[in-house]
Amino acid sequence: MKENYTSAVKLSLRLRMIADQVPYGSRMADIGSDHALLPVYLAQKGVVEHAIAGELNEGPFLAASKQVHQAGLEHIISVRHGDGLSVIRANEVDTIVIAGMGGSTMVSILEHGLLSLLGVDRLIVQPNVGEFLLREWFIQHNWFLQSEYMVEEDGLIYEILVAVPIDSGELKHRQSVLYKPIVLQDGFHVDNDLLKLMGPYLVREAGPTFKTKWLQEIGKREWIINNLSKSEQAESLDRKKQLESEIDSIQRTIDFV
């Protein structure tokens, strides 16, 4: 495929890393595409054969339509107005990107669009929060977490998760290996739940960005604990204990990985 340089778009570091996960020759859908920057970029680079830019809200839908028109890419990119995966027909795309939303919103989109996932062999998600919810969803719906990446941009840290469907006979074994507890130097076990929270690949790689993120997460939990300490209600005390336990587990993990 030839590259199209008309009205070339530039992507943020976060979107470029997402773009790098889209295979050459894909038929992809970008859900919540906003200005359709990602599909336009991929079409201009000759990466995708066909793309769908899906957007629920009228303003971003019109902005995406304008972007595609100005780039002269209507023959490659279809801009569609609709909710979640409803803009996709079964077997229409092989790669789906959902980025820049909360994890719970993404899970809802996937749950309500299961039929649209027929024929899809790659999910690329970048939740702003609640990454563990996607990891749990992948496990429950027989998708294998193939890779994870972290990127820091403008003071914010993002996680990008890539999942693929694999044969059910192979899946159970590969899941068990991926989420096998890790025993650290001090004997502490990074268990299944902690790996789902922090990311099985990310824990094992444990680069500087990973440690920065989880120090920030500890700070957020300490702030919540400080507010909970003002209440004597049983629920608040239970939540406080849960968060204190999480902080201890996270701190021990980043100290020794």
C-alpha cells in the first residue's frame, strides 16, 4: 500500500504507541475516535486497508468526518455515528482500538458488543483508569493478554494492553503461566490479584515508568485513607484496611522487582 501524505496528521506519543500495535494490512476500528486522528494516520502510512472511526457524540463525529474529508481518505475510512461496537458488523474488522476512556466504560462497550467481535483477532485498549478490569474481562472471555506497554506523556502515565483470542485448549495453560505468582527476594508473593492490578508483563519488566506510576498510586490511596480516617463507620474502617493492605503489597512489589 502506498502512503498518503495529504493533510498529514501528527500523533501524540500515546497515540503513536497505540498505532505501533496495529498490524500492517489490518481492517481496523477505532471506537471513540474523536477527531479520527489514529485511523487517518494509519491510512496515510499505508498500514490499514480499511478503517472505521466510531463516535457516539455529535461534535466529535462531525470533527472526525471533517478530518477524514480534508485528508481525502473517505475511500479508506468510514466515519460512523453510534454507540460503542454497534458501528461494526460481525467479521467487518480484524483489529479494534478503544482508547482514552475508563476501564469500566470499555468493559461495558465490549460486553454490549460481543457479536461485533466475531472475526476480530486483536484488541488494543488504553484505559485511563481501571486497567485491571480489562485484564479480568480478557480472562473471563477467553482473550489472552499478549503484551502490555507503558508510556508517559505530559506528566500522565498510560497503559496499553493488547489481547488476542487463542484456542481454548491452549488458553488455560498460557493464562496460568502468565498469572503465576512471582516470589520476590524477601519471600513476598505477587499473587494473581496483584498481577491483574499491576500488569503481569509490566511487573516483570518493572521499568522506571512502572515504579513512578505505582508510587503515584500509593499516594492516591494514602489520600483516600486520610479522608476515611475521619469516619468511624464500619465500611470506612474496612475500606481503610483494604487500602493499607494494597499499599503494603504495592510497595513491596516495587521495592524488589
